[in-house]
Amino acid sequence: MQLHWDIFCRVVDNFGDIGVCWRLSRQLVAEHGRQVRLWVDDLSALHAICPTLDGKKSVQRVAGVEIHHWQASSAVNPVFDVIIEAFACELPADYIAQMAATQPRPCWINLEYLTAESWAQSCHGLASPHPTLPLVKHFYFPGFVAGTGGLLRERDCVAPLDTLAEADQALAANQTLTVSLFCYETAPVGELLVAFAQGGQPVRCLVPPGKPLTAVSEVLGGDGPWQRGQLTVEPIPFLAQDDFDALLRRCDLNFVRGEDSFLRAQWAGKPFVWQIYRQDDDAHLPKLNAFLDLYCADASPEAVAVIRQMFLAWNREGSVGEAWADFAAAYSAVARHHRRWLLTLLAQDDLASGLVKFCASSV
């Protein structure tokens, strides 16, 4: 049954890596009855998204997950049935040696980052034999299409689509657009705020602390809240993971970044704009365009044009002001398209279910 699972996570930057690992750990426990040890090297990052965690305890249990502070001195034993090395974080050498000496051999997974690029399908599930030990590691690629590992999605995390349609109608009556702004410091925040302020519709923009609020403060000055023309900007506190998900569902439009919030904005069922992590030599742009190709494949010509224009402008490939005016005017068409996109995604296995099946078949 592969009851016992180890998940290893190193916090590289921000909250994306630990956010994915924490969601996966909780879902394996709650929905698949697995016993999970989560090894994380930075407890403060996990505490930020899970305030019930005690950042001073080296071992504790939260939401059914056994959480360990992963340090160089950590004794990792016994070997569990499934070992997930999240985002190539590299397992301790002594643990790998224990894995090689264990019978039956554990299932060893390298959980990769989410990408919409087509090569992920050909790489998903590939086996990589260890150069000196009798072990095999499999590469598991999350993805948006059949032939990949699926997407991280808990039961009931998506609102009923008829409820989402009712929210669109309420927005049309209310006329004030509520927007969340979660971005990197490289985003063209100033251009966006000017476009909001000068637009034809009132906008209420909610900004969490950290890089987003710092970027807004540099443009508007002071600590907020701010009022500029049609725009009201409100700083909000840092939110735990579940509370952040709820915020995305409440907003009419979500600006998100990275991987975790990018996916959660899609489950929120509302139009969204994604800032991909910027890389040298514009290596991020093919990844962005690969997602847009999938996302817009079945969209109306009107929706395709404004979605592409807005996403590219937000990633500094065009004018944000022009893109926002067109996007706002086509909001209803974009919202309808997003609900159709959700139906496509919901027809696939979720990532945790896919992992359970994959590991069972790989032993």
C-alpha cells in the first residue's frame, strides 16, 4: 500500500517550494490516508503559511503531518516506502545508502516544477538509475495535459461553476473591481496603478506585505492606504495558506506569481494575470508562451487577444496601460473562458492521486 511517505524540501526563495510541499503533504494524509514526514530546512517559511506551526520545535505534528526541521545533523530513519525529493533538493548521502540497503526498495521520486512546455510529457516518469547503487529515481512532472503528472488540487478546492457565473453577474451590478496584487519586485507596478487610477471603473486593490507592498510604496509613497482617481489601494496582512486561497476566491481578478499562487488563482475560478519568475536571457518567455498556448487554445478571438496582451505586458513585453484597458473591457469574455478552462483541468487526475498511482505501479 506504500503507507509511509517522506517529502524533502529546501526553501530556495519565497514560499513556492514549501507551499507546494505543504499542500501535497496535507492532501496525502487527508485524502489518501498516507503517513507523511515532511523534512524542511527553513521552519520560518513554513510557519509564515501555517501559523499553528511552532518554529522552535525540531519535530511536531500539524494537520496530521509529522514535520521535521531538516538540518545537517538530522537523523533520517527509518527508510519510508516513498521518498519525494522536491525540486531536486538532494537527499542526505547516508539516507540514500539506507535506501539502497532496504528491501523492498523504496519508490524514489524527483518532483519537478510545473511547466506547460511540451517536453515535460516526454520526460514525465523517466527512470534515472543511480550510478553506483541499486536504486532508481523517477522524474515526476506536474502538468496541464494528459501524459503529465497532473496538478495539485484538493477535493472541493474549486467553487461550483454556477456560483462563479453568479459572481460575474454581481460584479456587473456592483461595478467595483476587487483585485489582489501578488508580484515580484520586477513587475511594472507603477504602470498598472496608473492604468487602474485612470480607468473607467473603480478598482479596489489589495496588496500583501513583502515585495508587492514594497513595490507599491515606492510608487505611491508612504505606507497606505492610498486613493488615486478610480483606484483605492489597501495593504493587507500576510495570510496563511488557506486564508490566501480564500482571498483569491473573493477577488474578481488576481495578479499572481511563481508556481503555487499561479495554480491557486486558477482554482479560484476568476480571471488572473501571471508574473512568471524572470530568468537570464529571457529564458522564462518560452515557458510563459507555452502556458498561454494551452490556456488560450479554445478561447474566443477576443479573449485570446486581451489575455496574451495583458500577460505579456505584465511580464514587461508591452504597454501595461493599453493592455489593461482592453482586458478590463473584455473581462466578461475572459471570465467565461476561464470557467471553460477549469472544466478541462477538472477532467484530469490531481497530482496527489497521480503520484499514489504512479508509485504503486513503479515498484
